[in-house]
Amino acid sequence: MAKKTFYITTPIYYASAHLHIGHSYCEVITDSLARYKRERGCDVFFLTGADEHGQKIAKNAENASMTPQEFVDDIAKTFIDTWGRMKISNNDFIRTTDKRHVELVQKVFSKLLEQGDIYLGKYEGWYCTPDESFWTDSQVVVDENGKHICPECGREVHRETEEAYFLNCKKYIPQLLKFYDEHPDFVPDGKLNEMINTFIKPGLEDLCITRTNFSWGIPIKENPKHVVYVWIDALLNYISALGYLSDDETLFNKFWGEESEVVHFVGREINRFHTIYWPILLMALGLRLPDHVYVHGLLLTRSGVKLSKSLGNAPSPLPLIERYGLDALRYYMVREIQVGEDGNFTPKQFVERINVDLVNSYGNLLNRSLSMINKYFQGKIPNYKKPTSERILKAYQDIELYRNQYETHMDNYDVTKGAEDAINLINVGNKLIEEQAPWALAKDSTKLGELEDTMYVLVEIIRNGSILLRPFLVDKSDEALNQMNTPSNARNYDSLKDVTLMSNVTIGNLSQLFPRLDKEKEIAYLTELIDGKEE
Ligand code: ME8
């Protein structure tokens, strides 16, 4: 039985530049899950935000002739605006420059310093400024020109030496390994093995967690020339937003309590921070660990390069929403690429996915079914009767089958399979129309009962399909329910168990749910949009 309280987070994206479809991808997945859990009656807290400190942001602000604070204020506004336009249903938006966050980070630092988990030492090693990451000698790659290269992003790193504070990671390794052992689903799909083999087995060093060579960060109270390393600062957002160590810890106790289901969604390039350092920090603080760190895959260009802010090859989601509608983009994101795996963002697949699933399957089923109700029953849905025909009986069974599968998939965060279940159910309706040929039944007065049953089960399929699709299609599902004039007591998830609720409802006005995309024209448009960005 799933837990009743659900806390889901996205990474907080760097406020160094504008958002692109890669960030939107993670938002849409997490938003769909948050919406699904709410549909199922869970108390949900869904968090996203902005990561606003660090050297890279200070540099970008300088280039824009702004103070870092002015710079991040501007960028954070665009984040909030974009998520508003994508109807992201986050409960809060945390900024690492928020007073509540700054205070929490300072308190955590003091607490860990006092208990001896943080100590003062000397840092010497490699630093990758674009990634804000430290690397040891054994981790950096030396290229053919003798340059030292960041093992994560492939850019050049530079040498740094300075006095710094360290987090005592070594001490927590046994506890961490024990935790991994006891919680095999902490990081689903075996994505922890690589972390253990690459970072823990060779011997995890203590982590350098303060910097003195720049000032755009959270200064520590005990020694203000040090600012907190941006990753430690950032990870703490997940608990600062809930009010941990503040005057009011109500949200924290509720959503970080043992009873709550806690899941962080992150892209695979930041797996390491969330599955090694974040657990260590939490252990040092004596707090529970998340139930899952779900590592989603990345959107790649057609040629397989990661879409990224620093490579400048990723389009904003806004022109896509403008042209295709929000739901088309959201649907494509959850459905086309299996969540958890990398996938190429390609114009052809984008256009086909929308035409096949949304136009041909969903839109058509709605349109054909309601047109027939208009034609054969003057717009009034027949009364529900227990079906006698095998085929209709089977259709009701399919509704339950797909709904159950959908729940299993969604409870396992598999939005791709969840969306597929919903569309498969819709296709049960399309197939039934072909098999039952209502136009033929309508010509035979002895088949009136069967015609009624056929129309009724089609309505039920659309109602179920729409409610299952609603976490993804945040506008169009309700639009479909409106076209059927679905009463309010038949619109929530629990109501799906009662098959009688649509009896005798007079349907509303029909309109096309999704316009068919002109394949050639849209492929050309998208190719230009994406390739224009590809280096
Ligand atoms: O790493 N495909 O921020 P960030 C899919 N501030 N998802 C993508 C993507 C792509 N091509 N590109 C980015 C940071 N993402 C830190 C996080 S959390 C405490 C701090 C998504 O702006 C994906 O979720 O680089 C990835 O992990 C995140 O954006 C990185 O965003």
C-alpha cells in the first residue's frame, strides 16, 4: 500500500541561463507524478526551484554587467514564468538566495562543525568551473595534448589549492553501504552500481565543502571568508524548503517524516551528488534518507549529443508550446522516451507521436463516439445496463485491466508505461467501434440494446482514459470530459469504480481535441528549430 504523504522534488536548476526542454522534461515527469498522487488522494508536496550561487553564476552576472543578485532575480523570474506556462503544479519554489535557505545552510554547517563532521584542512586538486565540481588526480582525464579534462563534461579543469573545510565522508561509508544493502530500491534500475564502483570502491575522499576564491555563496558564520560549496548549499534545498531547523517545522515533520514517501528526481549526470553526498549529509544530521533517488535519462540531439545550457544546443519549451499546445509537448515528453533511459529528441518522432496517439487515437475516439451518440440517441448517453455481449463485457474488463496496470506503473514512477496504458485503453475503444460497427447495429431495430451498450462502454472508456491521461494532458483531458458533459461526481479518480455515473447524461458540444499536424511542414519547422541550435 502506497504511503499517503508524498514528497517529490526536481533538481534546482542553475540560474545561470534560461531553461530549455531538458529541464522541462524533468519538470513534466515530476509534475505528472505529483498530479497522479493527488488524484489518488495523497497529500503531496512538490518542490522545484533555482540554484543561484557559485562561481559560474558570478561570472555570468559580471558579463551581463549586473550584480549576482540582480542576475539571479531576473533568471528566477523566467523559471517561475516558464513553469507557470507549463502548468507545473509545484507547491513551492525554493531559491538558494532565500533567507530561509541561507539560514538553514548556516545552521547545518555550524551543527556539523560542532559535532566534528566538518573540519578545517587544505584543499589541493582540480576544479571544473562550468560543473562546479572538484576532482582528484585519479579522476581527471588527461587528453592527447596533456590537458586535464573533467571526467563528467569533458572540459578543461584547473588546479586549485586553498584552506578549506571538509565533510568527513569516510566515517559514513560503512553506514552508507549498509543502507544501500538494506534498500535495494533506493536507486531504481541498478543505477547505483556505477556510483559504488566508480566512486566508493576506489576510496571516497572527504569532500571539500567551502571556497575562498570567490564570494558569491553562503558565508559560514564561523569564518565568513569561506562560502559553502555550491553543491552542499544546493542539496540542502530539499529540507530548507520544508522549514527544517526553522521556527516552524510542521511541513518538515510531515513530508520528511518516516511515514512520508520521499523521492528525488535527478538527471543521470547528478546521480553522484544525490546518492553519495546527500545521504552522507543526512546521516550526519541524523535524518532519514529519501525512499528513492530516481535517475531519469537525458534528452539528446538527433546526433546523440546531450541538450544542454552550456553547449547552447537546446531549444526553449516556449515556442513548442506556442505552436503545438502545452499538452502535446507534455505528452510527447512522458510517452516517447522511456523514463529512465536517454532518448533523442527528433522532429519525426515528435510529429508522429502526436498524430498517432493524440489525434488518431484519443481525439478520434472522442469525436466518433460523441457524433454517434448525437446521431443515434439525440445527444443523450443511454442508460447503463449490465452487458450481455461477450465483446462489451470484455471491454469493461479491459478498462479494469488497463487501470490496474496504469496504477502499478505510476506507483513505480513509470510515466511512460502509464501513458501507454491510458492510450492502449483508448485504443480498446477504437477497436470496439470497428468490431461492433454501430452504424450497422443502428439499422437493425432488434440490436438497439447492443447499440446502447456499445455507446455506453465507449463513454466509459473515454471517461477512464481521460482521467488516466489527466496528469499528462492537463487541459485536454478535462476538455474531453467537458464535451461529454461529465457530471462532477464522475470526474475524480475514485469515481471510476462506479460504471453507472454517465447514464442519461446529455452530452455537450463537440470540437476537435487535437489538430492533425502536417507531417512535412512540422518536421521542417522542428528541424530548423533544433538544428539551428546544434553546433
Ligand atoms: O545540475 N535532458 O542544475 P542544471 C533531460 N543546479 N534532462 C535534463 C537535460 C537534458 N538534456 N539537461 C538538463 C544542476 N536536464 C544543479 C542541480 S540539485 C540539488 C542541483 C535536467 O541546471 C536534469 O534533471 O544543470 C538534470 O539533472 C538537471 O536538469 C540539471 O540542471
